Amino acid sequence: MEKLRSKLSPYKGLVMLLFALTQFLPLVGQEWKMGKAALLPGAANTVMRAGSIGSKYSLSFLGSVGGVDFQKIARPASDFSFESISIAYNPENKNSHRLEVTIDGETYTPYLPDWQLVPIAEYADSKHTGAVSLFGEQGTWLRFHIVYHEAFKDELLGMRLLQADMMLMNPESLWELPSLNGKAIIGVGEMKYGDSIMASMKKNAIKIDKLKKNVIESTSKEPTSWVYTDQANTIEFSVVNNKFSIGGWPYHYFWKHKDDNEEEFEDLKKLTQTMKRNRITIYKMNPYVFDAASFTSQYSAFFRYIKKYYPTNWKSFMEQVDDAEYDHARNTNAKDPIKTPVYTPKYYE
């Protein structure tokens, strides 16, 4: 992305004018901002059906899924055993604790607010693992076409996963939470968004930006793109200190076309490992995104475990989720129901 912006810089005015002209068709949706990036509505289809459990890294996978893809099935931790396990959705519980996990007769209610629980369950129930991508079919040299797994379309969680994909394009510009009409959108259970947390986020975004640039400079290998994934992870669940627990965090896998040959690609191992080692700094750059993406990876993996090994319980759970009166207005501070954006320019300041 740095290379793209440097090539376009002399033509900034023309680029932005041409992009604006492409937006004069009737639009239905909301105009979001993420730092300096515009996230715009549009008429194009935004549903993505790509990726599957066990997908290997290949050019077709990297080119079609691109952005965010969580595909693991969880397993019990090696030192954790049980005789029985089941899950349920209990609408009588307080929001954020309506998931009930019952293990050997003991019921746990881990933190997972409805605005995350409901889309994650629907995502896990699907055969597709691609969550968000900028590689939609209506993309041009001026703009990305954003597509979403249908579970995340028009959801705040979809916005969090979109930012998980985008923010490493330019951390210093894209660390801020997406906003509508100048108002950052927050979900139930998320920390207050104010000057103190924003200062910390900005400071750590600068650190990540420098780390990324230093590795690219030292290796002379700039990524073509990356995938935010859990493919190489082992996601395990257990009970720790009388609380249900899931371990495993997603990471950015970086790649580039090999020797400018678009038919082959190579892993950028140093950049991938550098970002893995600096997971805490990435968390501090945007804890809202990191937590939401981690919960999506962890709980989709756990739900797939239940779906695979306890299909009758899974069917009952999904019926409970489908019957839930999921009120978007009570799950975010947005004035109106969220409409996820369709386009974002490939160039911004």
C-alpha cells in the first residue's frame, strides 16, 4: 500500500476527483470514517462465500479470501477431560453472559455479548470461513470493494473485522475506531472510548508502523497482501479457576508475489513472526479490534467443535439463537441499525 500511495501522490487531486465521480450513483447506506480512510456505501453485492476449514495457503485462497479467515476447530486442552458438555443460549441472562457452557453438570457463562455471539454462531454454522475481504469483484484501481461473510454484514462485528484487515495498511492513519457523523461506534461491554485510550492507541500504532517499515526495509520485501488468520494455531478450551477459558490468538500472515511473478508467492516469514512477537503492541494499538477478532476466532472454533461432535446440541443451540430477540439498538451506541460499507479508496493521505 505504501508503494501504491507513492505512485499516486503526484495525481492526488485527479485520483480523488475520479473516485468522487464514481460515487454519484444512488447510494443506500452510511458513510463511515476510519481515521483518514473513507468507508463508503454502494449498490454492489457485499456477501462473500469463500474459504473453508482446512484451506491451504495458495494463490487462489490468498486472492479470493485476502483479508480475514478463521477456520480452526477447537479441542479440549491436553490436561482437561470431561464426561459431558453442552451449550445453550439463555435470554434471561444479562447481555454478555447469555452463552451457557455446561460441563459435567457445572454451568459457566463466559463473557460474549450478543453483538458478537449471534454473528459468530451464524458464522460457525456456515461452511465458509472467509470473514471479510477487500478483494470483491467490483474493485478497481481506485477503490477496494469490501465483502463480508453474510453473518457479519451490517454488524458492528463486521466493522471490527474489517479494521483488523485494514489497520496494518497504514497503522498511523487507521488505528482509530470507525465513526459515523464523528461518533465512534461502541458495542455493549467495550471500554469507554476517550482521550486516554486514544493516546495509548496512537502511541502503539506508531510503534507497529515503525516495526513494519523496518522489517520491510531490512528484507527489501514489501508484502503484496496479508491474511488475518488462525490457520497455524491450536485453539484449546478448558476450565481455569472455575471459569470457562479458550486460548489462541489470530495473527497476520504476510506474503508477496515471488520475483514479481504473479503465478507464484512466497511467505514473508520475518514480517509474520515480528508481528506475532508484538501481539501485545497490536492489542494496545486497538484493543477493541483485537478482542473482537480474538473472540471471533476462539468461539467460532469452539462452536465448530460442538457442531462436529455434538450435532443434536448444536441444532438446539442454533434454534435458541435464531429465536433470540437480538436488538441491534441495545447492543451498540449507533443511532440507526448499522450498514456496513461497500467501498474504500485505495488512496488517502
